[in-house]
Amino acid sequence: MGLKGKNYLKIIYIILTLLLSVLFIPSIHSQEYYANISIDIDESGFVTIDGVTNYPDLITETTEVYTSKKQSYWLLNITKEDVFSDYVFELTLPEGSSINYIKSSGSIRIEESLGSLTVKGFGQNESFSIIVQYQIIKKEDIAILNLDIYVLIIAILLVAVTIFFIIISINKRKTLSNKLDSKVDDVDHYYKGLSERQRKIVDLLNERKRPLTQTEIQRDLDIPKAAISRNINALEIKGLIEREKIGMSNLIRLKKL
């Protein structure tokens, strides 16, 4: 083989080497990164990352690079575009935190222990990313919230008891009113269709609250004996009075309403 042929072979070799570098080196490079880390966030948003990894500058202590805050909402964003052959992480949020939004490049699960939320995740052959929006409710706020709930419950119970007694009072008034109306109806029944003398006899018996003899009625009302006898007979027929024979006298009493 001549010199020119050897040069061609070298050129082909160099080209093949470059092609192989382009095709395989990135994938080989992407497989190099791994991580088994724990991520802790305190109430002030400082992040501490500890564990084992070969990714540069991933392990850090008390940094604010990965967190931001808007009003009462915190946002954690740890995103590495490079491909990790495998990674495992455990993220612990501050005590009293609640998660509003969460997204991860791998698989995750959320656990709760002793008032703190923990996010555990893992992935293979992909970039590493964990984004969490969370909110911290302080113990004082929880105590105030619980107190407000208790006050609200007590207020509702007081209103319910008040309404209950109002309903009972209204029902009692209705019952009493019905009884009074019934008595009025009964009294009207006594006087319905009665003559003036019959009304006087009924009024006298009702006023004395005891049986009276026919002679007592005649004397108290100053009505002739024949008229008394006739009106008492009429009241007895109407079922308003009852007569009881005792010796030579008749006891006259009103029938119960």
C-alpha cells in the first residue's frame, strides 16, 4: 500500500473516531451521574443537601439558591438538566407545611410523620428535578384556628339551644291558647240558646262553685218558684246541669266543661 493509501486510512480512522465520540460519549457521560441524597428545608427557606453524589456542587449547606417566596407561598426548585443514571432523594419540608403543587422528573410518594411532610423519589436515566410549592402554617396560627373553630361550634350550639327553647315556648303558647279557646267554646256552649233566667241560673252555679238547692237558687235570684222549676227542667234537658234528689230537696250542679 502506498503512502497515499495510508493517509486515506488515517483520515477514515480519525473520522470514525470522531463519529464514535459524538454518538457514544454523551450517553456514556450521562450515565456517570448518580445521587442518593437528603434535602432538608427550614422555616426560613434555607436548603441543606446531604448524602452521596458525584454531581458537582449538588451537596450544599444552608443555601437559598433553590427557594423563593411569594406572599405566604414558598417554591422549591432543584433542577439539573444533566442525565443521572440513577438517583434517590428524600425531601423533608418544615413542620406545619402543606403542599399545594408538586412535580418531579421521576417517581415520588408523600409521607407524613410527626407533623412534617416528607417527599421520597427516585429515577433512572433522566434528569434530576423536584419542584414543590408549599405553605407553612405556624403552631400559633393552628392554635388560633382551632380556637376560632371551638368558638364557632359553641356559638352554633348556643344558637341551636336558643332556637330550641323559642320553639318550645311558641308551642306552649299555642297549647295554652288552644286550651283557652276550648274553654271559651265550652262556656259559649253553656250559654248558647239560653234564656235570660237560664243564664242567671248557670252564672250563679258557676259563681258559687258548689251544688245549690232549688230553694237557694229561687231565693238568690228572686225568681218565682214555678219559673225556677221550669227553667231548671229546661237546663237539665239541654244537658247543662244535673239534679240530685236529697231528702225533700233537689241539689242542682253544673256538668263539668
